[in-house]
Amino acid sequence: MIVGIATDHNGVNEKQVLIDYIKENGIEVVDYSPINTDTDDYPDYAKKVATAVKNGQIMQGILMCGTGIGMSIAANKVKGIRAAKVSSVDEARLAKEHNNANIVCLSYKEDMDKLKEMILTFIKTEFSNEERHVRRVAKIGEIENDQV
């Protein structure tokens, strides 16, 4: 499995710790923000990771900024992306299990152990093939396809 990760000017040091952790767990990681500056704009990195997920270059994405909210909003503008801003391990699991989220968005300000657990939970959780979840995710796709 290959996952992508990016952050804006916030969370650069945290991103490197997380990359190392993900690799230690046998998962390949692509860094979509290898060089950060004080003038980085989070939509640029959200678009890079979301496009890579959409095009199948990576299976899942991890985005971080000050809150995770901006990254989530920007990533969700890319067709086919279901980016979830999560704040707990349970939310990370449910985002994947119930909503088939393909990108997790986080605040770099969270405790490092919690970030690690949320990310690994998100990556390893499978989408539930339960009919109600499949139906609901399909409806999200219908809404997306209705937009001009």
C-alpha cells in the first residue's frame, strides 16, 4: 500500500515523525510537501494529494494543517475525494468504515501518539460493505455528479 502525506507551513516536523512511523509499520509513503516555506498555501497541497488519490498513484492520503479543516475543504473539491477531518481514533475508524473516506485531515497540534494512532487506524480500517454504507456513499457520488 502507498499513502501520500502533505502539510502546509504548519506541522513540518510532525510530518517527518509521522512519515517515519508509517514506514516503520511497513507502509510506503510519498511526501507531497517535501519543501515547505512560511508562505505555503494549504489548498496547493490538498490538491496534490487529492489528485494523486483520484488518479490511483496513492491509495490514501494524509493532510495536516493548523486545524485540518482547510485541507478537508480543499481536498473535497476534487471529484471522487472523500476527505474527513478527524479528531479522534474513533472518528478515524468511522470515516473509513462508514464513509469510505480516502483522505484523513488532521491538526498537527494533536498529541503525537494520538496522531500516530489516528493515522494507523485510518490506513488499516476497511470500508464496511454493509448495504446501508454502500448506499450512502453512492448517494454522495450522485450529489457530486449532479454538480456542474
